[in-house]
Amino acid sequence: MNKADEKEEYEHLERVKAKLEESVKRLEGRAKQYAAEAREHVDHMWEARRDMDASEKAAARETTQQIVATGDTVAEARKRAQKLLASPYFGRFDFHKAGEGLARPVYVGVHSFSQAEGGDPLVYDWRAPISTMFYDYELGPARYESPSGPVPGEIVLKRQFRIRGGRVEFMLESGLSILDDVLQEELSQTSDDRMKNIVATIQRDQNAIIRNEDAKTLVIQGVAGSGKTSIALHRIAFLLYRHRDTLTSHDILIISPSKVFADFISDVLPELGEEQIPELEMEKLAHELLEHKVTFQTLQEQTATLLETRDEALQRRIEAKASLEFLSKLEAYAQHVDATRFRAEDVQIADHTIRAPLLDKMYRQRHDLTPTERLRWVADWAAQHLRRAHRHEVTAKQRSELRSRIKKMYTKTALRSAYKAFFDWLGRPELFKPRPRSVLEYSDVFPMIYLKLRLEGASTVHQRVLHLVIDEMQDYTPVQYAVIARLFSCDKTILGDASQAVHASTGASADAISHVFEHAESVKLCKSYRSSYEISRFAQGISADADLVAIERHGELPVVAELPTQEDELRAIGDAVAAFRARGARTMGIICKSQARAASLHELLLASEPDIQLLTERSTAFVPGVVVCSAHLAKGLEFDEVVVPQATAETYRTRLEKNLLYVACTRAMHRLMVTYVGEATDFLPPDSLYERR
């Protein structure tokens, strides 16, 4: 880019900033005006309250609420304008629309900004239809879909900027993919304590996923570090923009693997100008559906038990309940119970008889109702039948008798008893083994819930959810997805990676999910952006994924350190922590196989490193600095540097433990160190992929 073009861009930025400053002042004045007007209305209502009737008070309250709502809208607009002042836009392309004379510049930012209401934007929102050309095309022919149809033309110039604090840090111009240079620059930065938006570096394949409005269920399979979660959140932001008249943040729900992960991603949507969406952990959903009447172990507790005991019978029970065949058998059993618990009998009212087969037929028609609703419906139908077929008007007493007689035809079985009987019916009683004090194994929780929904009807609590996001799809079984399908009839975005299954179940694949959700559309993200090329190759040596393409951002080779004693290993970890702090990096994860090991190591490190944090199931925030955690809790997170201690043959030897080691290593962005005392795990990659110390 020549000096004249640079000068022109600097001048353009100053003009935009000046307009933004004017807008901020104007909006600030309007916000104050609405706040004062609201106070006046409240004061007037208070003073005149004795002279106002109920309708006048209601009208006055409504007026005040409208003023407050308008003021809130103005305040939000001011907040967006203030944010744009710091970074008004990140891209520009000049589009020559077919049939028009001159190309016009289109500046793309996080939010749109117009000088006047109804005027052409000085900055276009990244989600606007025209903005998609910035992500999908280089110089040459291009097109976008406008509300009135396709708009063809040509991109004749393309630039990208980084503007922070209102100052240009760099600007680039190229006829090729300028995003690659900027992406490399962004990926080389240290991590933060929150996931950030990626609007400036969205790639073409990612853009297609984000803007997919047609898929009712979109399954995103992505390799480690491919940005699955970030893309899903940007897709939500896009849908909120496109359907702002019918969809709000409160209509969306994310099923999150942990509170720490929910905190880690909590800034993305607010950065994009949207409210944070509600999140729900699967176990909280289970307690809600079981009405807090059933005690069960958590998923983390179940996995910890398996890791600590390597109980093969427990592993078999878990895997059996994580199969599609198990779901099929459970559904067949639900149908069997439903067919046998209602035994219709002839009912005689006055001189008229309603035959049992007819009552049975009516009962079978209403699987959608709860048992109570279903029996009442059959009784009401019987009363109508007497009126229509026999011209007999049923009295209140006869209607009560009808309901009582039909209710007695139904045999109710306690949920736990019905679920236990399922395994006898299946011929596999050994698969049901409650823990002491009748605590359910976690693998039994959602099969029991599925049976409850099938026999007692689906809950309506979550019917208002219009879009559901499910992260870490590999952690959920087909039965869990079948429960979700019954609870949520809305559109869904489901994302995960089978290679990162860190729980004892087999992990649901896209094929298994498609079996539950008809017409699910599946896409795959193969490029990994998180880790350096060297760390990605190291992780591939642990668990190869033929589809993974590591971005060529080079860094240091991972280090594998063999230490003579556990004291030496502890000292090496302490040295790594000291070096991390000296480098000024922001986040470091010391990732252990299990929570018990993490807690034990954390206690040992505290003697010399009192600022090190321990992440547990009860943790609610992801904090900068050094944290010790299990691979389960590290899932979905990322760190500048990672240490994986105790990588011995005894610690990591099963298929599940191999996945845990893979997940731990793929959390590292820039540096990775693996330590062990004694014999190293067989899962370590060839020596050529790391530096031995």
C-alpha cells in the first residue's frame, strides 16, 4: 500500500471517529433526557396517586415503562458507538456492482454505524448480507444475496486493519488472501481469560457455517483447536441479527460442560452486541426432570471412579448404555410397559355399555399426554361417545364414575421399579448396579429419564427455547440425545470432536446424532488454529486424526522431561511456572489425568507457589495465571502454556486415558511440557516430534 493510500485511510478513520463522537454525545443527551422524563412520570404518579383511578394508574405505569425501555435502547446504542470509537472497523473492500459506474468502499466492523437514520452505513455490521463478500471472495467476481435477490459484481480492492484505542496498528492490502497474515498475527498473541470474537479472521468455511440458516439441526464436527465453540457462538449472533424480530438471547439455551467453560465463553456474545444466553449443565437438567427425587453420581464422579479403579464391569455397563442398540431396546421396553399397564374393561353406564376394545383403542391414540391427562381424556371421550352414539346425557355423578372406573384400569409402577425391571426384561440384570445408599450410577440417569418421559409425558418447561446449542457432543449418549429430542423441538447447533471423548462412554458420533434427529446436517472443520504446528504434530503422534490440518504457525518443540524422582518432577514444574511468569504470558494449565491427582499436585505446589489456582466441579470462573485441573475440566479451554505431569505407563494406558492425554496436550497454544518419573506412557509420539530433557 503506497503512502497516499495510507494517508487516505488515516484521514477516513479520523472522519469516522469524529462522526462517532458526535453520535455518542447525541445519544448521551437523549439517554439523560429519557431518564429525567421517567423520573418526572414517577414523581407525578406518586403525587397524583389519590386522584387517579385504576385505569389511569395502569396507563401511567405503561407510559413510564415505555419511556424506560426507549431510554435503555438509546443507552445500548451509545454503548455500541463508544465501543466502535476504539475499533470502528477491521476490513474494507471496494465492490463494483454490475451495471454501475464506480466501485464503492464497504467498511466492515463488529457493529453497523450510520451518520443519519436511514442513510448508508459508514460501517457495515459483519453479519449484514453485503459483508459476507469480505469473507468469501478475494479480488475478482463476487456476489451477495440481498433481500431483493442476488447482486453480482466485482471486488476491485480489499484491505484489512487492526485498530485499537482508535489508532491503526497495521493495515494490509493484497490481491490474495489477506486474512492469512492477520490470522497468523492474531494466533501468535497470548491467550486471555475469556474467549474473544473472531470476526476479523473468520475463514470461508467458517463463514458458511455461521450463516447457515436452513439446517434445523446442524452438527459441527471439528478437530481440536478448530474453533467449533467460537463458530457456534458467532452463528448464534448471526441468527439473532437476521431474526431480531422473532428471536432474542432469552430464546436460546446452551448446554454447557461446566460452569468454568460457560464463564470462559461468556464474553463472546456481549462483544458482538448481543446479550449473554442462558446456559444449563446436563446434570442440572437431570435433577430438574427427576424433580430432585433421585440421588445420582455426577459424570465427573463416575469417570473418576473408573480412572481410579479401572473397573472393567463398570466400563461394560457404561458402554452398553451408550449404544444406539440400548436406546432401541429402551424404546421397545417403554412400548411394552405402555401396552400392558392399561387393561381396558367393559364399562356400563345406565343401560349402555362401552366395550373394552374401544376404550383400549382410544387410550393408544394419545401417547402425547401424561398418564393423568390421558386417562381423563379417555373418560371425556367415553362421555361424548355415550351422548353421540346412545343419545345419553352423562350426569356429573356418572362422569365422576367413568373417570374412577377408567383410572382403575391403569396400573402405575414406580419409576425406579419400572427402570430396574427393564434390565430383567432385557435379560441383562447385571447392567443395573446402584451404588451404596441407592445412588444411581450416572450412566443410568438419562435412561431412567427417557423412560419417565415415555411413560409420563414430556416436560413443557423448555418449550419456549427456540434454539439449542450443545457443546462437547461426544460426551453425550444416544439416550441423552433422545431425551433432548423429546424436550426441545427447536432448531439446534451441536458441536464436538470424537477424538476428545474424555468420559467412559463411547461418545456420540454425528451418525448417532443423525439417528435421533432426522434431517440433521453435518459439517466438518479440519483446520486447527489453537496450537503451534509443533504442538499439533506432537498431539497427532498421540492420537492421529487423518482429517486434521495444522496451521503453519511455528513455535518451540514440545519438551518431554524424564525426572529421577517425584521431588525432581515437582521442581521441574515449579521451574516451568517461574519461566512462564518471567515471559509475561497470561495463562498456564497444569493438566492431570484426574481430579484427585490435580488436587494432590495442587497441594504440593502451594508450598512454593501460593497463587496457583485449582479448578474443581464447583469452580465458576476461568481465571488468568496458573491453574491446576483435570483433563475433563480443561476441555474446551486453552492456555498459552501447558504442563502435563505424571505421563507414565501406569497413568496413561487405556483408550480413555489416551484420549485424556490428547485433550491435555491440545489445550496448549505456544508451549507444551510433558513430565514423568519411571517408565513413560506408550502413547508418547516418536522422539523426532519433541525435545527430550
